[in-house]
Amino acid sequence: MGIVSILHTVFGVFGVITFRRILKNKSTEEFSGIPYPMTLLNCLLSAWYGLPFISENNTLVTVINGTGAAIEVVYVLIFLIYAPKKEKAKVFGLSIFVLVAFSTVAVVSVAALHGKTRRYFCGFAAAVFSVIMYGSPLSIMRTVIRTKSVEFMPFFLSLFVFLCGTSWFIFGLLGNDPFVYVCNGFGSVLGALQLILYAIYRNNKGEKGGKPAATKDGGSTMEMGLHNGNEHLERGKTIAVLPTANGGL
């Protein structure tokens, strides 16, 4: 299943696109920090599950997820540096939770469990947090629906969530491993939903730096209702049209 390794690596590398923007602007803007620590936990638990003394013939799982964990550590650190105070506290708290959860699973599995019981315990833990990882982008999907903009839900990340989930789902089926195919089947479906959202709102990406989206007449709108004209009332709400900003997408 070399294709799984390729897709997982590309999935991690495509995060560079998002973080290059964060480094350039020295701000995380409206990007959600929740997926990164949750992905880190998923990679750690999956890598642990693939170790020979936990489950046999799953070395590929350990190698791929170990690489993914190293990449996610870098992403979490960058997010902690450039996120606003409230988001930084949230990501830091989640990172502490990740370390505690992984340490607990590792210690319990080695000290108290043996054989199939150890494998089931580690596999169940990895599967549960895989579902949570795949569910973490739900917050940004809610933002996409609310703002009708895909600016903070990059296409390639959504595409590779779908491709990675699907490839791991097939890998789990071929290996008859429910701990792999159940959670990744869920991830495949969620990735497909992200792509559907992208298809619906792809023509509205806003502007860099979280600035309002440009209108067809050259202005930018601060949406408080429906937009038409320069300044008017619509159902009791005022809509102001702002000057055009430079550097739009």
C-alpha cells in the first residue's frame, strides 16, 4: 500500500501552504487551530498501534503516522507562536491533553495489558481519536457555511482528507482491520462533504488577511444583510460599501 504512504505524506506537506501564509502574515487569522493537536494525537496513537508488540504486520502504519506526528508537532508550534491569545490558550490546552492522553494509553497498554487485549485497547483508542480528528474541521465547515467563503478551508487539504481517508479505508478492508477501516471510512465521508462545500462556495474566497470579499462593481462589502448599492437599508439593517482593497485573491 505504497499509495497510502504517498497520500499521507502529501497531505502533511500541503499544510505548508497554510503555514506559509501564517508565517508571511505573522497571524493565524481565522484558521482553526483545533485540527492540528487532534491530528497529532491521532498520529501518535496510530503509530503506537502499529508497533510489533501491539499489532503484527502493521509496520507501515507506524512509519507513516510517525512521520505525520513529526510534521504536526511543527504545525502546532507555529500555531502557538502566531495565534491570538484566546486561540493560543485553546491550542495549548489541547496539546497538553494530547500528551496526557497518549501517555496514558501507552503506559496502560504496556503495564497492565497483554496480547489481544492490548491490541484491542490501543486500536480502540486510535480509532476513537481518529474520528475526533476527522471531526475537528467541523468548526471551519460551520464558518464556511456562515460566511459563504472557503478562504480558510484550503481545497488541497480538503481533497487529501478525502483521499487519505479513502486510502486508509481500503487498506483496513484489505487487512480486515476494523480499527483502521471504520474511522477512516468516516473520514472519507467527511472529506467528501468538505469538497461539496468547496464546490458550492468556491467562487467566494474573500481576500487575504481576512478582508471582506470584493463585489462585482469593484467595492468591498461589510455584510450585515443583503448587499446592493452603496448605502441603503434592507429590512432595517444598514449595509455600508467600503473602498476596494488591494491584493485580492
